[in-house]
Amino acid sequence: MSQLLEQVANQSAGSKHVTAYMKGSAARDYDSFFLEIALAFPFPDYFGRNWPALNDCLNDLDWLDADSYLLCIADADQLLLDHEAHLPTFVKYLKKSVKEWVNGRDDEEFPTLPTPFHVVFHCTPEQEQTLRDRLTTANMLIEKTCAL
């Protein structure tokens, strides 16, 4: 994972890029998931640690003042593993946020320009198929994989 982060840092040199890094192994259940993602970005103190609050914060990120965002999830095969039913909800909100950032928002109150927002789900090669299966079941389209 450190090689990937190094590549991202080199590609984004000179830009206002934010990389949020969280561990799926530390986010296996509902409560630990919200704690881990709030630390990764970091979300403001008022973050409510629930799905609507996640949606609001992921679609704002004003406090980070960046030109692009990357969310790296290490040990992603373990993400919400103890509360599997919540993985599709996370995927739904994540897809919605990525789409809003990439397309930009033409909203009177909170307009945003199109902004790159990428997500990397990382796991060991031995866990790749398990992760693919979990994400596919959760309605996540997997565009590509790479080995480092």
C-alpha cells in the first residue's frame, strides 16, 4: 500500500490533493467504521456518525480545500465484515459522492466544480476474489485491478 500512496503523492505534487487513508481491519463494524472514516478525512466535530451524516460530509469536504481527493481503504476485504448488511449502504453513498464530485454540482447553495474523487480498495492478492465478490454483491462496479 505504501508504494501506491507514494505514486499518488508523486502524481499530485504541486496540487492541493487530499488522500484519506483508512483501514478496513479497524472498521469491521458499524461504530468502528464511522470512527475510522471520520479520522481518515478528518470530518468536523459535528459529524453524526450515521449514513446521512456521512453523505453530507463526503459531499462537502469544504474544510479540506483540495483540487482532488483519494480515499484509500487498506485491508478492504475486512471493511464492515462484522456488519455485512451495511456494506451496500456504504457503497451507495460512496458512489453518489464520487458521482457528485466528478460531475460537479450546479446547486445554488453549494455549487462545486468537477473535482477528481477516486477510491482504492486494497487487499492482499489472496483476498482479492473475496473483496471482489463482496463489492459486487454490494452493487459496486469494479473498473480495474492492479498488483503492486
